[in-house]
Amino acid sequence: MIKGIYELVSEEQLEKYAELAVHAGVNVQKDQLVIIHSDIKNAPFVHLIQKAAYEAGASNVVIDWTDEQSAKEFYLHAADDAIDHIPDWQAARFKEWDDAGAAYIHIISENLDVFKDVSTERMSRFQKASRTKLKDHHAKVRSHKLRWCLLTVPSFQWATKVFPDLRKEEALQSLWQAILQGTRADGENPIRDWTNHDRACESRKKFLNDNQFEALHFKNSLGTNLLIGMPENHCFIGGGVIDEEGIPFFPNIPTEEIFSAPHKNKVNGKLVGTKPLIYEGSIIDDFYLVFKDGRITDYYAAKGDEVLRNLIETDEGSHYLGEIALVSNKSPLGQADTLFYNTLFDENTACHIGIGNASPSNLQNGSNLSEKELEEAGHNTSILLVNVTFGSEDMGVTGIRKDGTEILLMQDGDFQIA
């Protein structure tokens, strides 16, 4: 008999993972409200996070349960006008939580096949309606006015996708091991390990921000040749970030990226994807994007071309970039040499871009700038941000200063700066 998902990892290890989410992820403060978003199948792990949050001093821990099977039935059978309608109470509850200073923990567990019979057009419409209705909440998330954290747990469906040659139980054990290693949650003291990891990120961010490169040039043998212009006074952030009250947190577990926002109109060249892009439950693979003066002018995907088109056509801003991230392929995740079919993990194995909205945090004093000032600075605006991995083993990245001086930042996919 196949054991359950949570019987293949020790409770002590699960507790460490839960504490990592609470103390490093969202850094729960005394008397703070905590919201946990999770599918009902992950209840055992959710309860451990809930316990850890209360022990950290949370005033209340609210579980916002979801159910992928119910979501599938909704997409398949709901009335057509229901797909485009997000009730006001959805926005109202997020506003109340946001106003109360809530911290948000999101648990992801991939099941790539659950929506295979669902219309991608209906899913895209619903996601667009949801993002539009909750745009104020998402704006606070992107600008780090709220503390939030994404982390993953495996599922049998996901594990057998990643490790197709293993029996179900062995595949699940392998995925658990990869997740815990990749998130630096497998050591004796994960909180200390994350502190050391963040220290290395801070050193590299300082180098990039001190140099204020005018452009970054990405090139590899797969066909990527991309020149990304940077706005003046840009900021590279990543690893740990700081909310508006000065409290540090880690939005992603894992996180290996150091990222900023490119100038909306100064991206030129071709980008060839190196990992499948998972978007709204569908796979986009073997694809490329072509940019001219910032805008995506051509694209192709051997698999998921319609899904890619829907993504790009979401709004005007989804034709441009909102993020560029430098990621070493020598990280624990990169060294795993595994295709995870999960954007959170795959984007942290190599360099990636983000299609869509730029974060004000990527400009000096950006959170205090008006929408017009952000636009004038070259920041892009969209209701979505979707990350696309294009780093490779032979990726080279050069920083170009205003005087034309070039500095090698990455070679063979790894950092050349301390």
C-alpha cells in the first residue's frame, strides 16, 4: 500500500519546514493576523504552520481553504457569466485582512493534470477577472507593503511527473528530498542557514546597485541574445526583503534570485526558454520571445502556443517585462539538475525574466512615487507577473556602464561577483 504524502517525511522535518515559513518566510510578529492559503489535501502541513504561527505570537491564524477538484468543476460547468464575475466580498475580505496588517502564507502543490480538460480560455478569463478585482491587494503584495511567502509541498501527481521512472512512493520521497534540500530546510538549523544565504545575496545586490549598470547583456548557445536596458536609480533586491515597517521577510521559499525591473521600452533581442512555463495549470514548452523596444513582437511555443498567446494578450502591460533576475545554476536547486514543472522552483535554478508588472521596490524611493512618476521612470504596469526561465549552463551576463565599460557578472551560469 502506498503511504500518504506526509508519512514519507519525519514530523520533526515537517515542523522545521513549517517554522521556516513562519519565522523566515513571513516573520510573524506578536499579535499579527496570519492568513494561510492552501488546498484541503495539505491539511496536515497547514496545521503545523498554524501551530508554529500561534507559538510565534499570532493573534489569529485563518485558513483559506481551496480544493482543486471543485475548481475544475467550476471551470467546466459554471455559467459563462460566472467565469467573469468575482463577487465584491472577495475584495472586501482581502481589504479587511490587509488593513489589519495580515501576513500571507501560500502553499503550492502541483497537479498538472487536474485541469487538462478545462478550456484555457475560461481559465484565463477567470484569472484576469480575479486579478482585476483584487488589484489593490496585489499592488500591496508587489510593493512589499504586506509580508507574504510562497512554499511548496509535493503530491503524487507532481512527483511522478518529475521522476517518471520511479515507483510512486519512491518518486514522492525523491521530491520531498529535493524540496527540502532546495529550500535549505534539511539542515539542523534552517533559520541560520537562511541567514547565511541572505548575507551572500546582500553582498551581490550591493555590487549591482553601486554600479548602476545602464544595460545587461545575456547570451548563450541556445539562441538567447538579449540586451536589457535598466532605468536610472534602479534597485536590485532579492533574498530577504523589507516591508514598509522595516520588518524583513522572504517572499519565496526557495529563493535564489537577485532581481530588478528593466526599463519598459529598452529590451531588445531574443529570449529562448530553457524550462517549461507552467501557467494556469497548462504547460508552455520549447518556446521563444522576441523583443523590440521593450515590446514582445514575436513568439512561438511548440507546446502551449495558445496559452502563451493568452498570457501575452492579457493586457497592454503583459506585452512588456516587469522583472529581470540573476540566478546561479550552482545553488542547491540548480545542482539538483531536475526539471520540477513548477515555476517557483524552476525559476530559482537559472536566470529568468518576468512578463508583466514591475515592482516599485525596484526603484529607489519607488514606493513613494506616483503612477505617473513610475511610468516616466520606465516601469511597466500589468495585472499579472509571470516568470520565464531562460538561464543555461553556458549563460553569460555582462553589465554595461554608462561610459561603455563592461563587467562580467556571470559566466557559465554562475556569478563572477562576490
